[in-house]
Amino acid sequence: MTETDAQRAAWEDWGEVDPFWAVLTAADAQHGRWDVESFFAIGEASVRDLLAHAAHYGRPVEHGLALDFGCGLGRLTRALAPRFGRAVGLDVASTMIERARSLDPGSGAEFAVHVDDDLRDWDGVDFLVSLLVLQHLPSREAVERYLREFVRVLSPGGIAVVQLPTEVPPPGRPGRRERITSWLRALGMHPGFLYKHLGWKPAMTMRAIPYAETVALLEAAGAEVLDTVEDVGQDVVSRTYFFARR
């Protein structure tokens, strides 16, 4: 199994066992304890704040197409739908997309499983958002490829808002219990049973690119970095990059 296949399989499992917590890992919300209304209210607030920030730079000029890359359950996509002519959420996991569709109250948002390793089917994006997503891609090469793709698909008056860690803790070595449960999952044991009764979790990689290297990559791809906002968590330091085509 390739790294990309393993990433997709892990998120398919997350979409089945605990999709809300996998998207937003609040300490007290694991095992289905997220309040659904609160979860989507956070998405509404995030989109409102991000668009207000982007408006300081006069963007997006048009409100045609919004793209939510790594949409999960659609918490951002749903909030984008009434603000744009078309809002599309893409995710690698069919389980996430199926759940996003079933949860959507009729917002007008569209959801699709993303199977390509680029954004070949998309162009002229007025607002592109990707939060808490790139850090889980299978390789740095994949992260860099999508950053370049984000620049390429933007409309002339568009803007992208992309979060990416600059520092993450080094991965720990799996313990005996983790090795055994991962082996049981590989043998085909049901993910729900493993997650609920044996404490197994689908693999969730964490990847970072230093701030200066990310800015250099975006600028080399033809972007103008309009602003960045730092977020310092307990273990992870992230930046949210606001950029447009130069």
C-alpha cells in the first residue's frame, strides 16, 4: 500500500468511527460527543472571519466559485454556500462525503470525493480554503504540489486561505498495543470495534513546513502572500496564509 493509499484508508476509517472528532479534535468531544449544531456554528464563524479578513485586501473580487479542499463533513462548505454562486467541498474519504451530504440541510453546497493528485478539474476559483488538511497529506512533496495547485486555480481576483503547521512534535514510536491493534485492522477487523473497545485510532500524520520555506514556495509558484496569521497551540505552531495570484 502506498502512502497515499494509506492516507485515504485512514480517513475512510475516521469517517466511519468518529468523523466529527477527526475533523476538530476537541478534548471532550471524542466518541461521538460533538454537538452537531455547535460543530457547524464554528464553521459559520470561521468563514465569516476569514472573508472579513480577505475583504481588507479587496478580495475576492467575484463571488462565483468557492472551493473547500479537505472539506470533511462540510462545516466550511455549508457556510460558503449562501455567500457564493457555487460552493464545492472535496475530500479523499467517501465516508466523509457521504456523511456531509446526509447532514446538509439543503444549503446548496456540493460535495465530491477527490481522487486525483492535483486540481485538474478546477479553475477560476474565487475563494479557496483549506484548514487543518495539508498537515495530514502523505508527504512533503504532496503538500508542495497542492500549494502550487492552489495558486494555479485561483481566478485573477481570487484569494486562497490555507493553514499549514510550521512546527510539529516529532512522531513517537508506536507502543505494543498500537502495533497489535494496527495489525488487527490490517487483518480486516472492523474499525468501529477496534476504536471503541481497544483504543485503536486510524493513522493521523502531522507534517510541517517552516514559514519562510512556505512563503518562498508560494512566491515561486506565482503567488503574492497578502498576510499570514500565526496560531500557537500546545504542541503545534501553525500559520494561516492569505495569498492571491501575482
